[in-house]
Amino acid sequence: MDSESCIVAAMRMAYEQIGVRAPSYESAREIIGLSLDDAIRHMTPQLLVTQIEQIIGNYRKNFASQVEPPALFPCVRDTLLELHRRGFQLAVATGKSQAGIARAIDESAIMIGDTAFDLEMARAAQLRYVPVSYGAHPVDRLAAYNPTFILNHFDHLIHELSALNEVDGSRS
């Protein structure tokens, strides 16, 4: 989902609601993928615990009350439906709930994400990682982690996975 602008707007408003200077758009964008507590401490380590708790509460209300929900990136819905039709096993990993993800997947799984935090989660679960070039963190930052491949358009995923399966199959 392309939730960047929704997350940043809700976060900046949460700060303003308690009279604290809001972080820049870029600062708020860089923390996407972290837990709320870690994100706020990263951007503003000088805040008191009570202020952090207020910002978290405000953020949750602000995000939930947004009129327009985040949209899917282009081609995501159709590509996922096609992968499902072809028999690929699909799952969702999100910063909203990461409990048990490593137990629920096998070694053939690939994590697709748009932040360095997604990469770190994939590495911890010993997964292959594929960053998208159009997400929250800059592609050069993600490319530095030597991903399996970089996805510039989501509808290219089927081709890339097919090619990867051919390479993996030839190693057996």
C-alpha cells in the first residue's frame, strides 16, 4: 500500500496537537516501518514519556480518521491475483503485526518491501529481499543491501519470480 503520505500527515499532526514542532516530511518518511514508540524516539529523543504516549494516541486517531484510505501501488492487485492463480503461496508481513512471521514462512519466501526496516526483518527471518524502487526509502539505500532483485514496476514481479524459479531449479 502506498501509505507514505497518510503516515506522514498523521504523524506531523500528532506532534502539532500537543504543541510540539512537527518533524519534517523527510524525517517522518524515514521512520516508516519502525514501531511508533521507536519512530518518535528516533525523531525526537528529547521528548518525555508522557509526550510520546500522547503523540502515539494522537497518531492512531489521526491515521484511523483519514477519509481516504491508502491506495495500492499500481498493478499490485492484478499481479497478486495472477500469482495466486498460478499457485504461489502469498502472505502479508507488516509493521503492524510481525509476531510469528518467521515461523509461518519457508525458505522459498521472498520479502517485498520499501524500507530498510523491511530488509532487516527479512534478514532476521533469513528470507530473500526484493525492494521496490518507488516506496518510502530511496532505492539506492535499499540496493546497498544486495537484494535478490529490485522491482521497478509491481507487474514485473511475475516475470522476475519465474526467472528466479528457473535459476533455482537449475541448481537442484
